[in-house]
Amino acid sequence: MKVIGLTGGIGSGKSTVSGFLKELGAVIIDADRVGHEVLKPDSGAWREVVAAFGKEILTPDGDIDRRKLGEIVFANNEALARLNQIMHPRIYALVKALIEEYRQQGVGVVVLEAPVLLEAGRPSLLDEVDEVWVTVAPESTVLKRLKKKLGLSEPESLARIRSQLPPEEKIKHADVVIDTDCSLDELKSRVKKLWRNLAA
């Protein structure tokens, strides 16, 4: 089984590439979705996050309001590091178990879509992947995408972009770099070509 770590900055086109890979037959593990599982109300992680950042980050239903939490952690490196300390070991354990499960099922290709694949501390998800694929796009394109997709203002978008590892640092770790600043058809054909290389 081949495990591909798919990463890239916010708005760089990871989810689009991941969607194309799914159509081609890959099994996708979305680390963000795993993070949602980990943060279910009253779970250990939920309690630690609320203790660290206060009840103001909760919705009336008791869920964590990701936008409010985002405003805190993307403006403050120490807060982001604290959140990562709580979340990463739990996400890692769940992802590792999922990969193992798919291996036993005889799955051919697993794609781990993880925005912070390279930033995460030990234990590292990087140890679980065979190849690293990085999506990139110019900042101007990313800003447009974030406004359209998430309704973020430019300062909000820039705070998120700046809180992540710069693209040139990510590229240093990449086996494959995918420029997503193109039409969807063009991107799809790039992904198909990469998929054919995997099969070969």
C-alpha cells in the first residue's frame, strides 16, 4: 500500500486535488475531519481546549466555534502551539490506526490530506507517509479563494497564511509539487498523470 501525504497552505487547492484522487480510486484520510472527531463535546481534547482558551470559544450547543478559536490561535503563535500540543498526539494516534486498518483491508493508495503534515511535532504524521505531495498557488489566488470559500477578510486570510510554514519551506520536503493556479480541467489532467505514475 502506498501512503501519500498531501499538504499545502490554506487555500492552496489541497481539497480539490484530494477530490480528484478520490475519483481515481484513492482512499482519503482528512486530518481536519479527524480533528473534528477528536474535538467532540466532552471528549478529553475538548475539555483541554476549553480549559486553555475559555468558554467564550463555545457555541450555544457546546461545540467549539472554530472561527472564534481560529481568531485566537492564528493571531498568537504561543496559543497555536498550545492548541497543537493538545491536538497533534490525538490526531496522530487516530490517523495511524486508520492507515493500519486500510493496510489490512488491502487498499492500494491512501491519501492523507493534512494541512500541517510538516509542522506537526513528534510523533509525526510524516513518519507514516511514503511520499509528500505539496499544493501551491500564488498568494493573490489564495486570498481570492479564501474570500470566496470562507468569507474571510484580507487581514484574517493573511493571519492564517502567515501562521503556516511558508510554501518554499514545504517544497523542500516535497516529492511532488502541484501548482493549482490553473483551470480545473488542467489540474485534473495533472493529477491524472501523477496517478498513472503511481500505478506504474
